[in-house]
Amino acid sequence: MNRLKDLREDKDLKQKDVAEILNIARSTYSEYEIETKEISIPNIIKLSYFYNTSADYIFYRTDISSPYPRKNYEHTYQNNLKSLRLKNIKTQKATALDLNIPLKSYIKYENSKTRLNIQLIKSFADYYKTSIDYIIGLTDEITPNKKSSIKWDKVSKEYIVEN
């Protein structure tokens, strides 16, 4: 699930306009919106900057639209995965087992031999309780924004947004 269509429409843009910014075909961008094609990390980063929001917001991981603090942050997801793993005192084997992925694959992710897709990035973000933005190098802010939860209040008989 993503907010790409809403973000695009909020700026009164057509799919072809955003596709030109990303230097991709309009049909490819359309597939991003309807989620039949995986968005590459560089394009997630471009979209995050273009819409001035976080990748977490684009993928409904937070309801806070403002981006995380951005610095001259040049870490790659490989460096960030390794530093998160070490910070959590985990071995590559334990991490691979916890995430139910082959150890060889995990080692390749950390050693830049294999690219991550957005589903794996989300899994790593959940596992390490961090943001997509931190993992892909958009911020050095490890703590993610909280997602609001909506609950039904039986007394007032209305929905209440809790942060």
C-alpha cells in the first residue's frame, strides 16, 4: 500500500509528469501507483525528496507527512543493516533465522552483492524498530515516527485518533 496517487494528485500532477521527473515510462510509474511493480530505492528517495515527505509516509508506516531530519547522510542500506545488527548484538545467522531468509542472502544484502526490495526493507524496519528512511539512507534518525491508531470509543460513539 502506498500514497503515491494521493501525493501526485495533491500537486495536481499527471502520472506522466512524475514519470518524467523519475526518468521512467508513464506506464512504469502507473505500475508503482497500483503496486504491480516494485519501486527501486533510488526512485523511493527521489519521490521522498520531490514530495518533501518520508518514505515511511509514502508506504503508510506513519501518518506524519513531514520528512525525518535530513543531513548530509551518505550511508547505504548495507552499512545501516550491519550497524543495526551489531547495535542489537545479533549475528548474521541469528538475523537471517529471525527474518526467515537464507543466511547466504542476508550476507549478500550486507555486502552489497544483492539489492533489497521494498518488502525486505519493510521487514528490516519492523525487525529493528526503525524507519524505511533510516535503512535506505534518507536520515540518520533511527527512531521512526509513530503511526496514529484509530479506535472506536464506545462512550462517545465516535472514532478517536491516538498518537
